[in-house]
Amino acid sequence: MLPRLTAIGFDADDTLWHNERFFAMTQAHFADLLSAHTDKDHLMDRLLVAERRNLPHYGFGIKGFTLSMIETAIEITDGKVPAKVIGEILDAGRDMLSHEIELLPHAKETLITLGADHKLILITKGDLLDQTRKLEQSGLRDYFSAVEIVSHKTPHEYRDIFSRHGQGPDTGLMVGNSMASDVVPMIESGGWGVFCPHGLTWAVEHAAPPETHPRFFEITDLSELPDLVAQIAA
């Protein structure tokens, strides 16, 4: 009989370290740059539409976000956005690609505790270079047996990852701050999904929680994860 729980997957951005705060800061700057043309709420609505439209083309990450800001600026100004504003948007994108990594509370301690008895897998999506940079700067790389940087987090992806690095999704657990990417598709693959909310979450990552599913759990922060894992494994 297979062990009840063998491998644990962790999301990276806003699960192990801060990330969305830098998007929020850049959006505020973007709104200031375009304040003569529209109000912030309308601009953010148009930016979100552009981001959703561009995801199939640019994928997740800062580079796609920057291109969506430029596209939105062109649309809002009817093609009259000054070159200086485009340059400032590009500068803001480059700044985001070089921000320092700040771990979330209990991240390192939780990895140390759980890594003693379980295989740990980092499963993140976004730009390969940027995600690799953040992982190396975080100081957490050595706690993971495997690192998977994917374009999308789907049930198929989770089945493949937990089959290659574990004993299948039915003995795997995924924890993250995105209901849409970390929890729901993992549960649909046959595994456990643990929601660890973050104060800031991109609208695209919202989804209805599978509250009645026996493999769905929610924790306040990562300090609660080891006890939950012990409960599942009991």
C-alpha cells in the first residue's frame, strides 16, 4: 500500500516570498503616469482585460505584465502616449525584475520541518529567468528535491509532476495562495490542495473554494502546515 502522503509541492510567489506587492506598487506608478487620461479604477480594469487577453501569448510574469501596461497605455491615449511614458513603463518593469527577495513568515522553518520526512517540490509558473533568479536569491533552493517552472498549473501538469517526483498525485499535496492555480487543479488531479491566503492576490488567480471536498484545507500561514500534514498522514 502506498504511503498516505509522500511529496509536498509549494508555490513560490506570495507563498514563500512577497511578490504581488511589487505589482501593486507598479500599478500605482502606472496610474500616475496616465492620470491625465483616465482615472485609476478604469485604467486597472483596462489593464486586467489586456492581461487576460495576453496570457495565451506572453504567459505569466513581469515581462507579459509590462507589455500589457504598454498596450493599455496606447489604447487609453488613442495611440498618443508619449515615448517618455513608454520608457518609464519599461523602467518600472526592469525594476520589478531586480527587486530583492523577502521571505514570508515561517517559510524557511516550515521547509526544514517538512523536508525531514517528505520530498519537497517547488512548483511555480512565470518567466524562467525571473523565477530562477528569485529562487536562488531566496536561499531556499537546497530544501527542494525538484523545481518545476511551468507555463500553466493544470491537473495534467500536477499529475505529471507528482508522478515523476513522487508516487502520483494521490499521495501528493500542493500548498499555495492561488485557489485557481495551486488548490483547485491539484485536487482535480487527485491530490490534496492547501490554501494559504496572501493579502494581495491577482484577480486572475481567484476561484471558488471547493469547501466540501475532503482533500481541501485552508491555513492561516505556513506555520500551521506541519501540523496539518501530520494530521493528513495519520
